[in-house]
Amino acid sequence: MSSATTPFRQVMPLPGFIRRHALALSLAAVILLPIIVFTLWTAITLSYSYSKGERAGFLQKVSKRGWLCKTWEGELQMTAIPGSTPEKFIFSTRSDSIAAELNKVSGERVVLDYEQHKGVPGSCFGDTEYFITGVRKVTTP
């Protein structure tokens, strides 16, 4: 039999309720999938640190800022050699208790414990990728 004489198979249209559910599933996938991916990405980047360490210097500034998402941001002035140009370490903190400790030692020599989180989406979690996890005042003998 040649293909010209073979009748086309008719495809039955899907019933209305299946079409409606397929549309709802498609809409849910288009709307929910990016939200789920964003949530998972944020959770992963905030849970795992790229690096951890300490920075020592003079705490210059701590402030809570932002339009919608208020975050604690600060600057630490680090000086490697006396008389050299100081380097600024700009950081964020998500903890109000650490921010309170930072405000107590503002202007003094401190050591900051930090974790670096690369790839955190947006600035609602902090303007920098360096998040302070601890602070201690340096006492001079």
C-alpha cells in the first residue's frame, strides 16, 4: 500500500478538564519554578561559606540601611604598615545581636570573624559577600 492511499489517523481532542489542568500545570510551572529555584539558590549560598577568616583593624562605621530590606553594613579600616594607605574592609551582618556588639566597639581596634558567601542573589541579605559572625575588642597590654 502506498502512503497516498493510507488514511490519516485522526487524533481525538483532549477533553476540556484535561486541557484546563494542563494550562494550570503550565502556569504553575512558569510561576512556581523560578520561585523555587531562587529560594533554593539563596538557601544554598547562605548556608555554605566560600571562605572564613578574621580581619583586624579599627571599626569605622556600622549602620542599618536599605529601602525595603534593612541590613547592617559596616567598614573596618585595616593598616598593614604604619604610615601606609589604609585598606577598607566593607562587610554586612545579618544578626542584630552582632550589630549591637559592633555598635558598642565602634571606633576601637577589633578583630572581626567573617564568612564569605559568593553568589547571594540581591541585596536583601547584605550589600557585600562578607558576613560578620563574631567580634572581639583588641586589648593592648
